[in-house]
Amino acid sequence: MPETPEKDPVISQSLAGYLFIAAVLLLLSLAWALWQEFFGIRPWKDYEREFVSRYSIYLHKQIPLQEKAEKEIENSPAYLTLQREYQDLEKSILPKRESLESETALIDVRMAGVLDRLTDVRSQVAARGYTIEHATADSTKKQALVEGDLRPFQATKYTLTLQSLEGPGKFDSVTLDSKGLEEELARLQTMKAQLQAREGDLLRPLSEKQKKIDDYLHTQLFVQNRLNGLSVDQLRGLIAKMQIFTIEIKQINNPDAVIVDRCESCHVGIREPLKLAPADLETSSGKPDVMSQAFVSHPDMELLRIHDPAKFGCSPCHNGNGMQVDSVTQGHGEYEHWLWPLYHKGNMEAGCQQCHASDMVLDHAPVLSRGKELFQWRGCVGCHRFQGYDPEPEDLAAIQQQVQQLEQDRENDQHGVERANHLGDIATDNESARRYYLQANELRVAISKIDQQIDLLDNRSADVMRDMKKVAPDLKEVRVKIHPEWLPVWLTNPHAWRPTTKMPRFRLDEDDVKQISAFIWQNGLDVKLPAQPMGDPKRGEESFKSRGCMACHSIGEGAAQEGGWFAANLSRVGEKDNYDYLVRWIHNPRERSAPYCPYEKRDLNPADYEKHGLPFVFDLDHNRCPNDGHVLEVEQMTVMPNLRLSWQEARDIAAYLETLKKEEPSSFAKVPWINDPKVAAGGRKAVGFYGCAGCHEIAGLETEGRIGTELTKEGSKPFEQLDFGLHVAEARDSGWYNHKGFFEHKLTRPEVFDDGYVTKTEDERTRMPDFFESMHDGTAQAVSVLNSEPVPESKKWSESDLSGADQEQINALTTFLLGAVSSKYPERYFYLPPDQRRDIQEGWWIVKKYNCMGCHQFTLDQESVVMNLPQFQTPEGKGQLPPRLVTEGARVNPEWLAKFLANPSLSDTDTDRDGVRSYLKIRMPTFFFSPVEIRKLVRFFQALSEQPMPYIPRKLEPLSTAELTMARALFTSQGAPCLKCHAIGLAEHDKNATAPNFLMAPDRLKADWVRHWILDPSMIDPGTNMPSNLFRHEGSRWVFAGPTPPSFKGYNGDHAGLLVRYMFEINSAEQQRLIQMTGGNLKPKLGASTTRLESSPKVRIAGGPRPSGRGRETLAPRGPAGPSR
Amino acid sequence: MTKHKLFWLPMALVLAAMVGCSGNKEATSEQPAPATSATAEAPPTPIDPSTVGEITGKISFQGEKPKPKPIMMDQDPVCVRAHQGKGASFEDGEVNANGTLPNAFVYVKAGAEKYTFATPTEQAVLDQKGCMYIPHVLGVLVGQDVHIVSSDPTTHNIHPMPKDNREWNESQAPGAPPIDKTFAREEIMIPVKCNQHNWMRAYIGVMKNPFFAVSGSDGSFTIKGLPPGDYTIGAWTATFGEQEQKVTVGPKEKKTVDFAFKS
């Protein structure tokens, strides 16, 4: 019996269901893949489509507005005038143009006539010639045919009736052979070309006018700030560009530096030639969205102009993943697989640093520049090496190494000389002997060169020592300078005592404070200062506020604070400093109690000098060690300059500062332990541990290195090397697990990454002190937390708790550190200009080092400190401001500038004055720049004004006798105001002077600049005391705007030029002469008994007709034009 | 483009067949919104001349009357001669014989913003006479022509030192044509200097409304034509600071507002 077959799976079972499901799944995945292909991973396509649409709408909206603006301009009188001028011109040249054109037409007709026959003749000649050439190979026969057939044909004369050139309707009858016809044609062609050239000349002014009209339209649109001056036609061009826009990845590819950036696939409008804001590119519903943000044009077009995007791309400056176009997050590099996310908006300028590391001041990057400045000012550089900062110690070491090498070379050469001489002596023949002696001489010369080299390096090391500065005061002077009771107060919490100080708070416990105080105190120089009589505080206040102290220093605390930020707030200086020391410091801050010998590594004392029979005198002129001749540190290593004040004035200022104190030094707790060596014993270790010698000069620690890590490339340190301590998880969750987060937290509260550790010893905890502790809720600082204690929750603070000023500094420093990366771009991308621009780079470091910007403006947009002080706001105060240095390089002779910078009093004996502007109370101080820094500064100014170096003065044409008389007359005349303001070296006159003495002009100024200056000073220095309108234009020359002495009658020369030439001939004899001419007091005499000088202009004014027809009747004063009075 | 279209066709079919969810994309027909430029300013409030009021008052001075400070003009004999040996004294800090203050600039500081005023065609004249600016205090409207003349046979330079306006400094030689200038922005007050005669000083108040006056030698002032409303009246002096008072002026009302300054 057949078994019942089991169910046949083929029949009974079906996979259809599974297959169907699989098919559906496959189809779905296909659909998904396609969808993903076209929509999912191509977000930029939507961006591009949207941009094309929104931008077109925007442009369409703009066109009618722009058309209206264009219409208005086209109807403006100026435009109509231009147009009328065009039409007039067109009309005026019309007859000439027509006659030229009709002449040309006649020529054309005549030429056609000639050509008509000539073409025929030419082809017949060609045909006959061809026949002859191919008829026979025999040259004699050929010649015969030519003579017999071709020549006679060519000689055939034709009589033609041609258009006469004399006028239409007239005809000439001419008889010409073929040569004649050719000549006639050539003649006509030449004539036609001449006529056309003449027509071109005639029409050129017309096309120039047309260009003027077009330019006017653009300029007016630009001036009215309408769409960057784009005309309607140009806008239509942009629309047309949108119409042919291709949806594709927009990519910058620069293989030269391996830059591939696709950012513009979404940021489509970034390079558009007009300013696009989010509001310009709203959604159709009229709201700006994410895309509107992305579509804006670059906010700083000038930056793009300097950095061509085709070369620089986007990501080198902005970071982010430039190749990635799948999503916004990935493109911006804000995901875990990309190390360098887009710079945060507040730190955007970090991107500049990698190429601009050599710039201290960078245009277009105020935040970064601020960070760079703070790195120096805050004293970061005391602990952290950063390339470019504080280079002097390293320079000094390098110089010493070079000297050692040279000394070695010298010794070797010396041996060489001996050897060569010896070989010469024992040589077998004279020739070899001479050769050896020559060799010996060559080596001797080499030795002398080495000696000179060593001298140069020796001088250079003296220069470098002079330029080497410390961030903070010299602690060797502590016993002479400080009340000891103040030391623990200060060390415990500097911010509590002086909120604006740059000294950070080290988290010290009471023992630390005591030990450090005692060590510093006992380590100080034990010298006595002469006692100073008390000064007059009232006079001192006047001096303090007017001499320029406040360009760097501030007084008053909190809301009452005024003055500069660069140096200490002096409100409480009387609580800490001895009066005698303060006086010495104000009189000359560079004076120190003992010189330091880096060679012997100790401070010298009078005994060292006495040994050698020398007085204990050490200054920049006596800067060699009496023991070994090495260069000494003879100055305080402060950047504070010497104001060259008298002892009395220094006492007055010190007395004034004493009056500002809030409490007496005696109110501080007593310090009986300060001289206890046992207490001081532990202090040495702490001082080394915290790296105090990075910023302060401390006896015995002069050669200590920096204790912190180098930060030159800190921004590219990989993540895992940044110690987030126990905060990693929190940082990840809160989105600050990145460089920015690390720097900000570290700067805000350096001990943050010690939080939570229970086993860390005091030595393992961070040593970095707290810099930012002024809270925005008004409290001065956070409660002091010691290094050894775990930080309680209540005492932690974050950046947002800090004052705005502190937050600004943290942001600037973070920006700087973020940018401090090792660049992956080729070095030729770095800004290391080989020309004058390098002088500018180098100069800014010095300008910032000494805070020149406290007093001076180098560009108009940069404000000095003093110009914002209340005492300089009144019209009188403004007249007391230091000079702006905007065109200093074009103004002054660099050689003079070098002298001035070295000694601004321009005198070796009379130093209590300003060499140029003795009329200003504020005074250019002496900075004791080394020749190295002077050279850099001089080059800096010359480079800023693009002046060639070295400067060779242009020789001016000497004045003729007549011109000399004229110039003298004008200078001393009532009409010319020069001597009313400019000093002349006559005390009675100069007390009213507000401008420099002309006597300095020949050495100090550049003649070309002076000419521009006197023609319109406000073009060079807006707001200057010197008025404009002193000259008016008359034809091609400038003439003096006021009445001129009679000697000027008939003079055709340029008055401005005459005065400049005279100014450059003024010497003291000439100046005396001018004084004599005015009766000895430079006041023009009135009345009849005057010299010939004043008689003329005034008489003419008083009696004669006024040059202007306007005015006489309007001279009577009127009330204000308001409705009532 | 053709390639694209061919590719799209099956795509569209597949999508239509498989994807139930309709691509509920917003209609993207982008009709440019009607360009309603809302830039047109609200029409200026008209002033009804029949209801205007007036403010009068006196600027008094309390305390010890400062002594007049003589000006040393001997640096320029022309200036000395102009005063015929009588000399001159500084206007700033001057107190009238009746104990009031001259040269106080009294003006509507707030309250008149809703009115607009045409730029006056009348010139405001600033003269230089005897090496002094006359008047010492001058009020003008924004854009009004300031006509600067010199009656002195010596060279002056006119140097306004504004905070908010453009700064300039021009020489005016004896007999030179007058200088005409305007100020584009409201400013209280612009000091005017002559760098050659450092005592010379004028003050120009640049106003957006014509409701201002300068107190005279009796210390009084009158501001006319004021439409009814609430105003803040400012009184500025060069030496004694600035004061302000709030005042309500009714239709045709004559209000008195006095100011008292202390040394």
C-alpha cells in the first residue's frame, strides 16, 4: 500500500509570503537608498536651491529701489550738468565731425573708383604673368615675353573720371597707368587713416565724458551706501547668474596647501559683492531661519580681499571639517571624529594666530590682539614660554654661546699663527716660507675680525640686558621699599587689597605666607635711602594728573577709578611703600640700590668698587663690573620710564599719593617673625615652587627657569594630554570637553582640575594661581581657598560669575591659546614679510611693551588712555594732549627721531623739559631704550608711513635774497598767524606757545610732509590745533590766504613752497633776526611808528576795500536764530 | 538636464507606489511678498499756532558773586587796542549786576520729539570782535547755516570741538570771506576755540527743535511758540553745570520756569 505521501512541500508550502516581505523590504530599502541619495545626504542641495530662490527674490526687490535711486541721481543737478556737458561737447564737435566724415566719404567714393579699375588691372597682370611663367622654361624667352607683353600692358594708361576731393558733385579726370593707380590708392588710404585718427582725437573727450557720467552714478550709489554701489545693470547680472546656477558641490581646491573646502555649498552667498544679512534672505513667510544665517555674505569683505579664498580656503581660518557636506554638524566638525571643531564665534580670531604668530597687533583681530597683549601683561610669560615673548633671556644666552664659540675660534687661530710662523721659519725655500707667513698673517687678520665680532656681541649683550624686563617689581628692594606688615596682607590675597592688580592669588596657607614673607624680607638688600622732606600734595596732584602718570596708572577704586590699566592702581600705594623710596622711584624708576653681575651671579656692593679704587657709581654709562668687566644689570628691570622730574616735583607727587591711602600701614598686623631665619627657611622652597622669580627679581634666584609648560603650540595638543581631572564625564555632558572648555575653565579657576581628588599631595596640585576673581555680583573676589584644601562646592565659581572685564580677558586669552597651534600649512602661508612690513610687526611688540598707546594714537580708530581722561576733555585739555603719531614716519627725519627717542629732552643738561613740545605739561618720558629698540622703533614709524630707509633729505632750492625778505616779512606780519602759536625761544612769547619751535624744523621734519601739513593739517591730524585754510589755490599755485606784505607784489611763486623753504633755512641767527624785526618781543607793533612790516596789510584792511564783497553789513552781531532771545 | 529627468521618472514612480506618506512639502511657489516698505515715517504732528504757549524765566545765582576774571590779551596788540584800554573779562563764570546769570542756554530737552521743523533759512551769525566771539552762546537748528565773520584786523581760527559732530578748524585772515558751516547732529554744547587767542570761547547748541533761548544781561529768557505738552527744560551754563526741570504747558499758557545755580 502506497504510503500516503507526505505533504509535498513543493505543493503544500509557499514561500510567497517571505518573498513578498523580502521584496517589499528590498524595494523599501531601494527607495530609502534613493531618497537618501537625493535628499538625505545632500542637505546642501536644498541650501543651494533655497539660496537661488531667496537671493533672486531679494535682487528683484532691490532693482526697483535701485532704479529709483539711479533716477534720483540722474535727475540731480550734478548729473544733469555732466549730461549737458556731454551734449554740449557732442554738439560743439558736430560740425567738425561732420566735415571729417564727409571728407572721408569723398575719399571712399574716389577710392572705390580707383579700386574698381585697379582690381581689373591687377587680375589681368596676374593672369599675364602666370601665362608667361608657365609658357616656357627659357629665361631669355621669358624676358622677351615680359618686355613684349607685360610691360606694355602695365604701361597702358587709363583715363578715369573720379570723385573730386574738393566736394560732392565735382569730378576729376585723371590718366594713370597701373603704377599710378596703385600710388593713388595708397595716397587715398593714407588720407583716410589720417582723417580717422583726427576723428578719434575729436571723439575721445566725448567718450571720457561718458565714462565720467557712468562713474558718477556708481560713486553716488556708493556714497549713498546703496548695495555697495552696484548699478541696476549689475544687479540684473547677478540675477542672470542665479538663473544659470548649477546645483553642485561648490568646492575650493588648493593642492598647493592641501586645502579642500566645500563650505560654499551651503554658505553660497559668502562671496557675493553686496552685503547680505539674514533679514535679506528670509523664508517665503518672512522669517529668518537657519538658512538665512548661512546665506549671509562674509562679515569682513576686506579680510577676503587680503586672503583670497581660492588660495586660503575657509577651514584654515575657521576650523571645522571643510570636506564634509553630509550634515551641518559634521561640516562644522562638531562631532567626536573631528578634532578641530569650528571656532566658536567669540574665539573666531583664533584662526589668525597660526600664520600671524609674529604679529603682536593684528588688524581685523582685536580679540586675538588683546589676548596676545594680556599674555604679556598678565605675566603668563613669567611661567610659560611662548615663542616671540620675552626673547631677551634667550638672546642673551645665545650671545654668550656665540662669544664662547668665538673665543674658542680665536684660540685655535692663535695656535695656527704660531704653527704657520714656525713652519715659515724652518721652510726649505723662500717661496714656501712666504706662503706660511702669508697664512700666518691671514689668521692674524681673522683674529682681529673675531675681536671686533666679540666687541659687537658684548655691546649687544649690554643692549639685550637693557631691554630685558620683569613683569613685576624687584624684590631685592623690599626692605628699602615696603612696610613689612603689608607683605602677609598682600600675599594672602592680592585681589582683596587691590582688585585690579595683575598679581594673581596663590592659594597659600598662613604658614606659606609667613615663610615666603620672611624669606623675601631677609633676602632683600640691606641699604639705607636718604630721607626726603615732605612734598606739597596739592602741587603733586596737579603734576600727577597732568604729567602723564595716568596714561598707565589709575587712582580711585571701583566706580571712582580713573586712569590707565597698564600699571598699578596707586590709591593705596602709601599703605605699602616708604615715602623715601617712592620719591626715588618717581624721580627715576630705573635707579636701583645695587648692580647685579650676571657673571658672578650676585649683587655688587660698595666694597667691590672700593677694591678697585672706584666710586660706587653704576648706571647705563658705568655698566661694567669692576671685578671682571662683564656687563652689569644697572637698572630696575621695569618698563616704567623716567619723566625727568625735579626732586621737588617727585616729592610733591609722592606726597599726593600718600594722601590717597585708606588706612595707615600701622593698622596691619605686626610681624615679629619677619626677621626669624627659621621662619624664612621654608620660604626658599615655596618661592621656587611657585615660580615667583618668573616675574620678580629675587636675590639668588636670578637664573631660575620658567616653571610652567610651554604654550607656543598648546592649541594643538591632543585632547588626551589635557588634564580634565575628574571632570571628564561632566565636560562631555555639558559640551565643554574640548580645547575651548579646557582653557576657559583653567583660566577661570586653575585648581578646577584638582577637584575631587583625595590623594593628591600639595605638591601634586596645580601651582597655577588664580588670576580672575572679581565677581560680577559686585563682590571683589572669591573667598580664598587654600591649595591644600579640597574646594568646597560653595566656593567654586565659573566664568559666568566673573565680572565682565574678567570674562573679556579670559575670552581673549582663550582665543589666543586656541590659535596657538602647530600649523599644517606650508610656511610660505605664514605672515613673515621680508620688507618694511616686518619692521611694522617688530615695532608693535615694543609699542605694546612700553604702553606707548597710553599716550599716543598710531591709527585714528585706536584710542589712547589719556584722550579719555576727564582732564583732557575740555577745549584747554584737548590742547594738552600728546601728539598723534598717525604720520610720524612721513613727518620726522629718522635720524632725529632716534636722537629724540634716546633723550626726549634733547639736552644733556636741561632735562626737566620736553625737547619738542615744552608747552605741554604732559611729557614724553625717557625709556632708556637700547639702540636695538630705538632702531626698531624708528624703522617702525618709517614703515608705517611707507618711507624709504635710509632717509636722504631732498635738497630744497635756496631762497633768493628777495624771497628771504618776503618770507621774513610774512612770518612777522600781523596777517600770518605762525608765530602766535609756535615757540621761538623767547620766554615771554613762549608762555603762550602751543606749537613747536621752527628752529627744530630743518633737523626734525621732512619738507614734503611740511608742505602737505601747512596746506591742510586736518587731513593729516583731524582735530589738530593748527588751522586749515591758511592757503588758497590760485591757478597752479597756493597763495597765502591772508593779507601779504607788499614785497609779495608781482611774485609768481608758490607761497606754501616759499614758507617751507624758509622754515628749512631757519637757524638761531635767523630766529634772532625775526625777534629783532618785531622790536624784540614778536608782537607786531601798532600805530605809525612801526617797521615796514606791519604797515602794509593792516592799512589795507582798515582803509582799503575788503577782498570779499560779502559781509560788511553782516558783521554786526546778531542774536541766535531761535524764535526768541 | 535630460539625464536628470530620465532618472527622475522611475524614481517618481517608485516613490509614488511605495511611499504612502505623501511628501507633504509646503507649496514652494515663492510669491514675493508685496514690498510694503514700512519706511515711511509717521506724519509729523502739526502745531496749532492758536494754542501755543510760552515759557519765561530767570536764571538766578546764589552765593558769593565771583570776581570778573580779566583776559590778558597783550599777546596780540590788535586785541588790546580793540578794547580801548578798558580790557575785557571772561564771559564764563560772569554774573550780572542783578545777581543773575547771562549766557545760560535754556532749551527744551525732551517733549518736542514728535514735532519736526524745517531748517531755518535765516543764518546764525557768529562774529569775532575784539578777539571775542559774539555771541558767546549761540543756538542753531540742525542743518542751519552758521555764518562766521570776523570784524578784527587780525587772523583768527575757528575751531569747534564737538563730541558728536564733525570737527574742523579753519583760519580766517583779516578781510577773508565769511565761513559758512552747518552742524548735522544735535549737540549740547559745542565749545568753539581760537587756537591763536586761547581765551576766545563760544558755545554752540545744535538743536532739533527751535525752543531755546539764551539768558541775557538781566538773566531772563523767553521760549515762545511752544505747543501744549509736557516738557523737560534744560538750563546749561559753562561754569555752573546743567540743571533741568519738568514743566507742563497748557494751551496758550505762559509758564514761568526759574533756575537757580550755585557757585
